[in-house]
Amino acid sequence: MTRAKRIHRQIHRISGQTYLWLAMLIFGASSAVTRKLTEIGVQYLIGNRNPISLCNVLFVGNLCALILLILIYGRQWNKANLKQLSRKDWVSLTAVAILSGALAPGLIFQALALTRVNNVILVGRLEPPLTLALSVWLLKERVNIWEFIGAIAAFVGVILTIILQPPTETMINMAGFSLGIGELLAAAASVAIAASTIISKKHLSQIPLGIYSIFRTALGTVIFFFIALVLYGKDHFADVLSPFLWQWMFLYGGLIVVVGQSFWVKGLKTSTVSTASLISSFGPIVGIIAAYLILGEAPTRPQYIGGSLILVGIFLSQVGTRRQTASSKVNSTPAKQQVETGMGFKGI
């Protein structure tokens, strides 16, 4: 290999890692940005209603993201690609859209309304150990001892984060413990995302990204809209056509959803699985720092305790991931896309 080729390859590797880091900064800040937008809306009430309510953020933000996704990936919706999809593929796509496009975001947004952003971020780390357990159980995947111990440590950290919370009005008694409703909703969202990830890994790994993203966003948005109408009434989206809301949502959907996802996919093309996994593991740290800088929300004692164990679990999992990658020398695109499951909330 000539020196010029080595330099060219090194440039591509650095470029890929840069894209991944930029995507991680965007994804990590998404929860704090979402909460901040609702606080901005409080300053511009319309008839005593917040035009940037969490439901409006999710619904209109996804509509804006859908428009941008269609502009970017619309060409993939052609007859050749659509004919390759079986009925089983469409059923799996629908299940993923319901779980990760409607149910999980709705639960996360409701959790953000009831508890601190840092709690949502840390409890969201329940998703990777659940996905790992389901992969071993349903997909018969093998994991090494480092990944197993790391998953256990992260799981215990999440549980401690939930049960050590100080008493608040939004708590319920369950099995002798006072548990925060917001934390439980965030945990339920993690279960939904883990189930969605397993379906995607088993049935949708070969589906074009554009078809997957557009279908999930579109169907998930429609389902969420009707669920919100049933739960909250027809007046819940009274301000959905507010220009003030849409100008913020085009920025939100374009930056958080489209730019973040595009950077992540771009970075995956020229990075290894272990590199992508390592960068994604910084999601909780970025999220907590963003919550402090954007919202002034400092970590509490339960968050320090649970978060420390979660970080230990992430470190051990990274050791296992690097050992497994070094032994297999596999660098396939589906494997790299599976890393996305460890990033938590990504603004959609």
C-alpha cells in the first residue's frame, strides 16, 4: 500500500468518526432541547395554551422531519424496491412503526413532562441490556462475559436510579417502593424500543434506509395523533397550525432528526463497529452535560449513584464489544446499524 493510499484511508476514517461524534452530540442534547422548547412556548401562550407542548413537538416535529426525509430518501420509494418487500416485511415495518415511531416517543415525551431530564436519560439506559437479553433469548446470539456483566451493572444502575428518587407528587406505591411515574414511563419506552430493535434485527436488516425511515416516521406520527385525540380530546392539537410552533419544529426536525440521523449513517459507512459502539456509549454523558448547560439541571445523588453503575456497565460492555470485534473481524453494515440501539432518545 502506497503512502498516498494510507493517508487517503486515514482521512476517511477521521471523517467517519467526526460524523459519529457530531451525531452523538445532537442525539445526546435532544432531551434537553425538547424540554427547553416547551419552556420557550410558555413565554408565548396562545389563549393560556402552550403552542410548543410536548405533544405538538412530537407531532409537528415528526411532520417536519417526514418532509425532509422524503426530500432526501424519496427516490428509494420506487417500484423495484417496493416489489422486493414481502407481506412479512410490511407487517414487521408496521410493528416497528407502532413501537418505536409512536408508543416509545409518546412515553418518553410524557416522561419528560413528569420528571427530570437526567432521569429520563439514565432510565433510558435500560434499553441496551433488555435488547441484549432478548437477542440471546430470541435470536440465539452469543455474548461474552464482559458484555453480560456490563449489562447486569447497567440494569442495576437503572433500578437504583428509579427507586432512590426523593418523594414527589408524581409517584405511586408499588411493591413497597415509591416509584416515579415519569421514570416508569421512560422504562416502558425502553421496553418498546428493545422489542422494536429485535424485530428490526430479525426481519428488517436488508430494508433500504429510506423506506424504513419514512414508513416508520409517517405511520408512527399518524398513530400517535389518533391516540392523543382519544386520550386528551380533539382540542389537544388546537395550536398545531401555529406559525410560531412550525418555525421551531422545522429547526428541531431538521437538526435533531434529519441532520443527526444523516451524520450517524454517514459515519457508519467509514467506521468500525467498535468505534461506533464506543462513541454511542457517551450518549448519557453528553445528555447530562446538555441538561446542565441548557436547563441548569445538576445531577442529584440518586442520579450519581445509578449513573456511576451505568457508566461501569458501559465500560465493561465496551471491553466485550472490542474483544468480540477483534476476534471476528466483521464490519458489516447491519451490525453497525445495531449499535444505534445503545444511543437512547434521538428526538423522534
